[in-house]
Amino acid sequence: MNAYVQPDFTQQCVVLADFAVDALIAEVNLTPKPALVDQRGSGAHDDLTLALMQRSAHSLKPMFLKMAQAAFQHRMCSLALREAIGEIGRAGETVMLETTGGVNTHRGAIWALGLMVTAAALKSLTAKSVHAIELCKLAGEIAKLEDRFIPQQALSHGQYIQKKLGINGAKFQAQQGFPAITHFGLPTLHKSRKIQGNETNARIDALLAMMTTLDDTCVLYRSGEAGLARMQQGAQAVLDLGGYSTVAGKLYFHVFEQDLLERRASPGGVADLLAATLFIDRVEQFNFKNK
């Protein structure tokens, strides 16, 4: 069987970049989210707002576009591709920080969604449809390649926590093929969407499902291991009550959120994975052959 080759790479790149930005916008606008920025306010953050997050998301479109273009140029998972998107990602982070006045709004999302955009572009070279498991697996293969040009710099908050507590962070999650997404986020999104028919509730449940298992370094940095345990247990309790769509689930959700707010425990790592989940969900429904 002859491999399908997408004839319009230029348009393909634009579509994938748009999907990535749309996913970031959808994530930040999803309301309510426990202790995170949403349409109600800034959650547990003093330096973030909905408007700032939206500006940051839009500033990243050229970066995602260049990552997709790099994938089409290299045409395979390789060290050269990994280092190309690494350089593009660092430039994108600089633009983000310039846009936000130095506030880290989407550093984690640049990593996760950058890998997803690159993997989706590679997959679309030989297929008219892209499946989540395959996409995440390829993103993991790219993440396993070590970029030789990463500059030496001070540890990020996440890296500091990983070193201090000996836990795995965003890099390991990616290298394992994003199990939080494939085992928890996407299955819950699909199941809740089918049962409830309510997209907002389905997305909140997907967020909660990933909160039950992820060692979120944002939470660990802000509120320690006790805060992480509360996040995981509280999210599981909401789901055990039937999810956010139920009366009991909603009531406990708000109790749970108040606890996280008091701890300043904002699950930013899970938020990044929710954006990646929404991107994958969109890509899975897209027919590349007809676009």
C-alpha cells in the first residue's frame, strides 16, 4: 500500500499551530478549575490573569508553526529534529516572557504541546488520521532524544523539586508517552462526554482524572508533599461522587478547591497536560487528507 503524503504542508502547519493555540485558550477558559486561572479569576496565583494567559497563548503561534515546519523538513524522528524544535522552543519561551513581562505562563505547555505538534506533523506525512496512543508514543520518542544545545542555567521550580524529592517531572512524563493523558485524561474525556453530553463537565472530569495520579511539581513547589496528596485525593473524591456533573461532585469540588487555595496549591502541570489532551482530541477528529 502506498503511503499517503499530505500535499499542502504549508496549510498543514498552520492548522496544527492553530490547534495548539486553541487548546491553550480552551484550557485557560475552562471554568471552574481548582486553584487555576479561569473565567472567575486568578486562582492561587498573584501574577497571572485570564487576559495575560490568552496573550501568552497567542504569542506562541509562530513557535508552533515553526515546529510543524521543522517536522516536515526533517520528515522523521531524529536528533536533528529534536535539536531544531529545542531551539525553536527556547526562542518561543523568550517571546512568551517578553509578552508577559517576565511571568512564566506557558513554559510547561511549550514542552508538552511542542512535542505534540511535532509528532502530529510527522504522523500526518504518512497517514490521513492520527491516533492518540501513536501520537503520544512518537512524542515520547522525540522527548527521549537529548538536545546537546540546552544551555546551562539555574534550575526551574520543577527541576528543583525533582532534584530535592527524587521524583519524576514533565520530562519523564513525556518520555513515557504521556501516560497521564493516555490512561486518565483522554479516556475520562471520552467517557464523560459520551455519558453526560456536556463538554465543559467532560473537560473538568478529564482534568480531575489526571490530578489523581500526576506528581505535579507546581503543587509540590508551592505546598509540598501534603499539598500533592490533597490534590490527588481530593480529585479522586470528586470523581468517586460521580464527577463534576453530579450535585455531590460539585459540592465537594468547591470544598476541595478552597483547600487548594488555602495551600496556594495550583496544579499548573496538570493544566499543561489538559491543553495537550484537548490538542490530541482535536487532532484525532481531523481528516488530514481532505484539508
